[in-house]
Amino acid sequence: MAKSREGFIFTIDLQVLIHVPDTKAPRVISMVGSMLNLVNEVLQAAVGNLFRDKLGGMPAVTFIETRQTVQQEAMAHISTQLSLYEVETKGVYIQDVILPDALVQVLTQREIANQEVETFKKQKTAQDQRIETEAATGKADMQKSLAAAEVNVLIKKNNADARSQEARGEAEFTKQTGLAQADVIRAQGVAKAEGFKAQNEAIGAAGTLLVNVATVLADKNVKIMPDILVAGGGSALDGLAATLTQTLAGSKILPTGQAKSG
């Protein structure tokens, strides 16, 4: 039995294996008297002193936690003591340690607390992992939505660019068409002007006026020629002038040269 620094009393089941060579047995007997004295006096004294000194200077929990180290130290100490009697130490083993009930209760509560701490740590780790997973999932969803939004923006931009190009094309077409039409009108005007100039040179200003008036009336489906034409003296332009005068006045030429209203 041994007592810890806090006063807990331990019952320690210790096994020590020793060997006395046949050649040295007489000397061992001569020193201790008998093998029983070797065990009861020499061995037990060495073991008792070791564990009293060792346990008395350490907490009970430390002894339990460093049991293997204490066993190795016991082996070294006992081997040294027995070697003085030319006895070989083959092994020292702590078989069992019987703890006091009060210490058992303390250790049990401590172990439960330690297990609860480990459980809380694992739960926290799991919770942190779940939060990280949810955050990663949310981030991935946001990136997916952002990518879709970027694609939609790009599509709309491309559509807007296409419409802008189409509008510019239509504007250019309208511009070019207008320029072409203006060129046609300009050419027609130039042609007419040149025609009027030629007519004026050929038949004079009055004749040109009469011819163009007759052309306009013909284009409007106005009947210029009378049902009965009476030819008389004078030029063709004189006759055209007379005919236009009568037409504009709403008269027709009769066979006798008399005029009938109507």
C-alpha cells in the first residue's frame, strides 16, 4: 500500500521476477540467511521505500497517468538493490492498482467532463463544417446566378448592337436612296430645262409656252382638238393658240365657223 500527496491510499499489486544462479546461491544465503528473508526483508524493503517515496511526492492522478514510467523506474531501482546481493532482476510489473472510492468518483466525473468537452468540440466542428458547406453552396448559387445575369446582359447588348447596326443600315439606305432620287430629279430638271431651251430657240418663247400648256392639258385628259377643225390662214402655232383659247373658254368650232356655246 502507498499514499499519494493528497492522502489517497493505493493498494498496488506488484510482481517482481528474480533469479538466483546456482553458483551464487550459497553466497546469497550466507548474506540474507534464506530465500524467504531475501523476499521479505530485502525485496519488500526496496519496493516499499520506492513506492512510498514516489507516490508521496506526486498527485494520485499523475501516478495513474504515468504508471508505465513508474514501473520502469521501479525496475531500475529494484535491480540496483538486488544486485548488491548478486540477485538478478528479470522484471517488475504493476499488475493492478486498487483506487479508493473517492478517487474513483473524482476520476469518473473528470472523464465524463473530458468526454463532454470532446463531444462539444466535435459538435462545434460539425457545425462549423455545416456552415462552411452552406456558405460554399450559397456562394456557388450566387456565382451561378451572376453568370446567368452576365449572359443575359451580353445577349441584350448583342441584340442592342444588332438593332443599332440595322438602324444605321436603314438610315444609310434611306440616305443613299434619297441622294439617288435627288440625282434623278436633278437630271430630269436639267433635261426639261434643256428641252425648254431648245424649244425656245426653235419656236420662240410664245410657242414654247403654248406647247407646254397643251402637254399639261393632255396629261390631264382635257380634250384640246375640236370635233370639227376648220383650217384657215396662219401658222400652226396660230391655230394651236386659237384652239387652246377656245378650249379654255369652253367653246367648240362649228362647220360654218360660227361658235356655239355649250
